[in-house]
Amino acid sequence: MAWVDYQEYLKSDRWCAMRLWALSRAGNRCEVCGNEGGLEVHHRSYENLGCEFPGELLVLCGDCHSLYGLDQIKDVDAKVRSLKSCIRAETDPEKQLDLLVDLQELVQERRTLIENIP
């Protein structure tokens, strides 16, 4: 099933089961610092939302989750800056259009990351 609304998906039985599985796999500890409190299950990607693969889920404490999201945003920001330079340098209108579509996708990815910072 494809989930359109992320918040709705987080309330589903499917997500509850996936979350419990991920926590168990991680030994109920943050996979970055080993903390046992305030654990959250982070999606590394939202591409397969509702049909996540095990490697797409990461158990993090609240502190590590916040830092992880900020690092991802910084990575996307760097890609956006680079892509904007490519667009400015490109002279072929068709290639510019392709690059603009890529830029739109990055901007949407950044919005999703920001919306999901705890």
C-alpha cells in the first residue's frame, strides 16, 4: 500500500509493527550512541514508505535523531547549491529543464527533512 500522508502512516498497524521490529533489531538502543532512552525509528528514505526495507530504518535517541536530520539537510543544501551552479552554466534549454526538475526534487526532499525534524 502506498502511503501519501506520513503522519497517518505513523498511526498505522503496519508502522507499529515495523517500529517494534526495528527497536528489537537494535537491541532497544540508539544505533549511534547506545542510549536506551527516548528512542525513535528514523526513515533513511521515504521512497518505500509502507514497504520499508530493513536498511531504511535506523533507531536513534532524540539527540542523535536531531543531529542526523540536520546533517541530511546540510547534504541536500550542498547538492542544491551545486545544481544551481550547473543550471546557470548550462546553455542548452532542454538540459536546463532537466536540471530544474532535479532541483525541484531536491527542494521537496529538503522540505520533507525539515518537516520531520523532532
